Amino acid sequence: MATTTADLVSSETARGIFVTGLQNAHALEKEAIQLMNRQLERFENYPEMSEILRRHVQETEQQIRRLDEMLHTFGEDRSLLKDVATQFMANMAAAGHMPMADEVLKNTFANHAFENFEIATYMSLIAMAQATGYDRFVPALEETLREEQKTAELIRNQVEPITRKYLMREAQGLKADR
């Protein structure tokens, strides 16, 4: 017999999976804040990317608040362990690019990949919310999804200009890595 949406709504397992997904997204957003803040501390010659990151840090803080609100409706909280672990990983990832001569390029590529990972996360959360009857969360999740899609597009649109600027600065003997 096929499982229906009504079966999923009443399923404690489905609720648990959705709550875990929200906690994972919360940890992912905390990781994103760490990554962006580490990069903003170092970007010197790429104000275009700095502006995108500054704007997205503000959006991400709003996204975290939305996730907190959703978790609280379930009587749940973020996963402190996941938050700490992902923030640690973000700092390590940012530090891993620092010694590279093409740090700005590596960070741009990583940012684009990270945004697309977040897009997939929110697409999945929307599907979970719809399948489990938690439709009231869909508008907030869709708002976050749109923000992530917009940021991914902005970063993607900077890959070529930043690459060209990096090459130009290198050719002129200027500091190009960040």
C-alpha cells in the first residue's frame, strides 16, 4: 500500500526527519556566516565580491532567525553540536585557501558551490514540508531559496570578471590573491 501525505503527517518519523533537516540547515547557515566573515576579513582588491558577501551575511542572519522560528514551533532548538562542528569546518575551509596564491579564485569557486548546496537543501526542505503537511513553513523556505538562488547567480556572474581582474593584477605585479 502506498504511503499518503496524511500518513506522513501523522508519522513521528517524518516529523523527526523534517526537524533534523531544519537543524542541519541551521548549522549550514551558521557555517555560511563563518565562511563569509573570514573571507570579508581578507578580501582587499575585490569589492564586488565583498559587497555580495556583506549583503548575503545580512540575509543569512535573517534565514537563521526563520529557521529558529520554525524549530521553536516544534518545541525544538538548533543542534549546538552541529552548529559548532560546521562553524569549525568553515573556519578550516577558509584557512585552507589562505596560503594559496589564487585564494580569491578558490573562494569564489567554493562560494558558488556552497550556494548551490544550500539551494538543494532548501528544495529538499520545501519538499519535506509539503509531503508532511507542514505547508505553513513553505513560504519562509521559499523566501530563503530565492535568496540563495540570487546569491548563487551573483557569484556565478563574478567568476569571469574576478578571474580577469586576478590575471590583470598578477600580470602587473600587484597583490592579486585577495
